Amino acid sequence: MTFNKLAKKFGFFLSAFAVLAAFNMIENQNVKANEPAIFSLDLTDEDISPEGGGIELHKEGQLCLLILNIYRESGQENYRFKFKKNNLIETSYLKYRYPNALLAINDDLQELIAHDESPDSNNKMELIKNDFIVGQKNKAILHKFFLYQKKIPDGLLKKNCN
């Protein structure tokens, strides 16, 4: 076998490995539906947004995952804080826009006008922001993490996240 053929085969296997690794990373970011939350709290009455929100605490190996969902008129936001004790390790932030999100408000502020629906939109949300923050450098993210971590009972945090 010539060197070129070996190089092509190696390149193919390397590419396939990279694709599989990427899919594995994406899968690892998602909490599986059959894994129950250790704790969940509806934040609708907390005035985090007019549409409400909620938090869930999950265990992922030696780490904990605090999921914060905030619902808005125009879309929703999802924060996934991975941490151990009070040490924030990484944060994933996703922001979505609804297909019929707020486009305009009439003069009386009584009717929302949103007619951007196309026949092939299927009411799917559009991902408009996808950030991945490592560590505790972003002070706004760190503040948000501690704000919502405080809503989880101390006993649950000590038992599962230390």
C-alpha cells in the first residue's frame, strides 16, 4: 500500500472520529429524559420574567447541573451551570426566539402583532445565541448562578454537590 492511500485512510478515520466525538459532546450536554431531577422549583411567582421560569438540579457523575429556564414573550433562555460545591466549572447559555415573536405593538399597547409565520416554519424556535463559558470569569453569569443556587435547599447541595 502506498503512503498516499495510507494517508487518505488515516484522514478518513480521523474525520470520522472527530464527528463521533462532536456528537458525544452534544449528547453529554443534554440530561437524559429518564434521569429525574434531584430538585425542581417553579419560578413563575419570582418575577424573573412575565412568562415565568424554573430551575432543576441534576447529578452528573461527580458534578451537579443547575438548569435555569426563563420564558419570555419573544422566546426563551436556557442556562446550564455545571458545578461542584460553590465552584462554577462551566456554563452553557442558549437563547431561542419563537417563530411568531413580538414584532410590533399597536398604539394602545393592547395587541401584539406577530405575523411572520411561514408555511414551513412548523412553530420551531430559532436558536439566536449559543454561548459556552468556562469557569468563573464572567461576573454576570457567576451572579446569576449564585442567585439561583441559593434557591436550592442547603441539605440537597451538601449531599449531592460536595
